[in-house]
Amino acid sequence: MKNSCIRFLSSLLVGAALFGGSTALAAEATGEKSVQLDACTINGSVYVRLEDAAQAAGFSYTYDAADNTVTINPETASSAAATDKAGLTRNADGSINVPQDGSQYVPTAGDVIRCDDGTNYTITDVKRWDGNMFASGPVGPLPTAACDWSQFDQPELPKGEARHFTVEKEEYLFIRNLYETRRMLYTLYNAMGSHTATWKEGQAVRRSDGTPWVHIQLSLPKGESVFGFWPWSAEEVTGSLAAAPCGDRYMEAWDVYKDGVFQRTEYKMK
């Protein structure tokens, strides 16, 4: 069985010509950044598990136990990312893709984030996540509806992003926090439901064209620079409505890291 397995592997996996003395899958084979794979040497040739190679190189395969053969399906990519117990998707190298569905991501020291530029960013310190000089504790759950939110503008969540920057040898990571963006939106909804200019007699006040009185977008206009506030303050959101209840509202939230250390969640609104 062992010899059969060795012959089987040697017919499917690329040996020393591709791998050389390293366990890194060549970038030319994957079309992406090199990936480290567990490997072993048998009779001078280097081998890796077919499952690992398939995941890294992006092909799928099927195994027929009856005749001990494997069919490679190069046109059908295997799942490059798997969902872990926390609901996060992880890539073949273990890096995390930031959530796209508005769910909460709670960072842990040692997490490796896959950035939009293709690099990986390692989080080393999250002590400021729930307690720091700006906040005394966790923000708490998202607001619940105090009125019929469906009568208001229903903006779509933007794409979750992980932006990596190097500034004077310091490494920054900005993660678009869709969960906290939802907190801003829901807080605004409840404020609109209690403001006479936006809610009357159990109904949302609408413009002459029938659209909601307040138009909402969950990201700032391109090129727009707005000073953020932190820690979280509902008054920063509701206060803007009190000052000018009509018009457009833009909002977004970002988790900021510097050299692997969590700094703050920054809220921006216009």
C-alpha cells in the first residue's frame, strides 16, 4: 500500500523540478503569492499532499477507491477559502478574509488578515479593543428598531475592505467595519423615527417625489476627507440630524491598526 501510494503521488505531484529544496509552491504555478506547504522527501524526490496542492493551486480532484485513481479537474477550482467555527473565511495559508455580510469580526492577537493588495497583515496586540483611554468597555449590541425602519432609505452595505499602507516604515491596516457601520445606520434610523421633520403620525416623511426625506449612503464620497470620532458616541450621529434633518447622509466605520497593534474604531459621518 505504501509503495502504491508513493507511485501514485509521483504521477500526480510536481517534484524537485518545481519545488527544489523548498516547500513553497511556485508563484508561477499558482499565479499568486507563494504558499508554504508541508512536504516530505522520498528517494530524493519532494512530495506534498494532493489536497494541499489542490487548494493552493486552485484545482479540484476526485478519488475513485475502486481502482485507486484520481481525476484532476483543472477547470473546476477547489474552494480557496474555508469557513471556520467563528464564521470567518480563511485562505489556504490560514489568513482571514474580512467579513462581507455585516457580521462582527472580533480580532485576536495572532490573526493574519488578507489585505486588498494581496499582502498579509499580522495583528499582534488587541488590548485596546474593548478597553482603552478612549472607551471604558464594550460598545454593546446593535440598536433595535424603535420605529418601522423599512420606511427609510435602505442602502446596501459596501464591500468589506482591508487596506494596507506603509508610511515612514510604519505598517498600517484599515479594515472597513461593516458591523459598526450598521450601528451608525440603526442609530440614525431611530433618531429619524423620533424627529418631527422625518416622522409624523407613524409614517416617514417623504419628499415630493415619494423618496425618503433623508438619503443615506454607507461610505463617504470618493476623495472626501472627513475627520472621524472615537470612541462610539450616538450623539455624534443624532446631533447631525437635529442640526439638519433633511439632505444626504454618508457614514462609515474603520478599525485602525499600526504595526500590528489595534488603535481604535474610527467613525466618520458627513
